[in-house]
Amino acid sequence: MDKPPLLLSGHIKNVTSLAVLGGNQKTILSCSYDGLIVKWLQGVGYSCKLQMKDNTKIKRLAAIESNILLTGFDNKVWRMPLTDNGFGAADHVDIGNQPLDISIAVDTPEYTTLVSFESGVVLLNGLSILSKIDLGFVVAASVISPDGKEAIVGGQDGKIHMYSVSEDNSLKEEAVLEKHRGAVTVIRYSPDLTMFASGDANREAVKLNNMLFHTARINSLAWSPNNKMVATGSVDTNVIVYEVDKPASSRITVRHAHLGGVNAVAFVDECTICSILTGFNN
């Protein structure tokens, strides 16, 4: 925190999502509402960009080393190859509902993907629909475990539903947690899968104890690679970093990180956090 942040500018519309890929040189992907995807390299900066055709708007981005998955404001989920030199041709599947959240089971052979919509979820294998499930409540956030065997779905009512994923791609509810007092906005597993953390529209972050230190909706949450820290980004313009095994009083708060509000956060390594804002030109 004694060093000034490095600022990267390449978008002219709202930056909506962020992903960090590992490897010898960390790759940072950012996307904006106007359909622009920018690839950055740690220690280098700007690498390349791709403008989606037909004015396709982007809301969410999930990525693995070889592919990017995108959702927008229609019913489509887009997939495109990620290469050393840029981006390959995009293809899509129409899931019949507007996607809300998207996550990839990175340890499954075909990268099973969970996409949530207002009343349920869709499981994808590539761009093939494996199952579409109505959950019977209003969905707000979701995540699938890296091995594809568990899914967690948060509701507008603040409840967190935990499911096991069966071999026939159906979901079996295993538990319902009622820790939140607002709509669940984000859920993320720790890298070692022993924990998960979640945030809500009532400014609360939950792991084992409620952490209520933002003053507005939490938009994003990320774990450090060593499972020791959780970072949250909020509409209140702040990024807060918690050490999960220490009291919340030991937290680090980056005040006014983005004056337009923080849309996404991600750890680049154990000591470096990347964040994006809701406003323009960032």
C-alpha cells in the first residue's frame, strides 16, 4: 500500500467485468458495455483488443487459458478462443433467458459452465446445453466448483442454496444458508475449495462472520491465490482486503479506489489486486 497504483486506460464505456489468467506472465482481460474486450499483460500493459460485432453488449466475462465466455443483455452465451496473438472467431448459444452470472468448472474435461438466469440455471458443455433447471426462487448470483460437482446459488431474498451436481446434470439441494440481509450479489470459492465467500446488496460480505464495512452494494469479490485474503469491491468506491484468519479490524481499505464505484476485483498474485470501475475511460 506504500506504492501508487498502476492505472490502465483503454475503454470508453462502462467496464463491466474482469478476469485474470495465470501462467508465467499474468493475463488480465477486461470488457466493457459496448462489446470491447481488452487483453493486458502484467508488466507490459496493453496487448490487444477485440470489438464484438453487431453492437453486442457485454455484461459478464469468464475465462480459462484457452477460451473466453461472455454474456450480454440478450439471451446469448458467447465463446471464443484466446490465443497468444489475440482472439479467435466467436460462436454462441441461445439459452432462452437473459443470463445473470457465469462461472466455469475449470477442472472438468470439457469445462462445464454454469449460467444463471432470473428463475434458474443452465449447465453447458461447450456451447451445448446439458440441462436447464427452474429453481423456484428469484436468482441473483451463482458459482460452480472447479470440479463441477457442486453449485451455489444466491437469491434475491438473501438465501444461499447449495447443490450437488448429479451425473445426469440435475441439481440436488443439500443446504440453505440464511446469513445475508440483502440480495446476494456475488459468490466465490476459495482456490483450495475449503471455503466460499459471498457479498450482498446490503453491503455485507460473509465468510464465517458477517463483515459489514462497505457503505453500499458489494459488486465483486475475489480470493487470493494462497486462500488467505478476500478482496471486495463496492458501489461505495472502496476496495477492502480482509485476512480470513484475522479479525476484521486488520482489514485494509483502499478508499476512493474508483470514484464511479468498483465493478470488479481480482488478485493478480498474493500481493497484487486489479480492479475496474463503473465509470468511463478506465
